[in-house]
Amino acid sequence: MESSKLDETKLLLLIGLLISILIAVTVLSCIAWFNDIRHSTDSIDAQSCYKKMP
């Protein structure tokens, strides 16, 4: 049985798409993680969470 060139091309395109999605998700996760590390030292004012009475 001989495999078609079209099947091989579709398989390569699918693998390339999945790898590019994996790279994009990894990069976005790293950016979010580094952003969280950089801002983790900011102090939080707990009183600003409550509703202010008019």
C-alpha cells in the first residue's frame, strides 16, 4: 500500500499547527508568570476592597 503525498502533507501541517500552538501557549504562560513574579511584592490594601458608604 502506497501512502499519498496529500496525506503526508496534511500530517505535517497538523503536527506543525500543534507545535506552534504549544509554543504560543508556553510563551504566554511564561509572560503571565514573570509578570506575576514582578508584581508579587506590591502591597495590598484590604480596606479598599470594601464598599464605601455615601
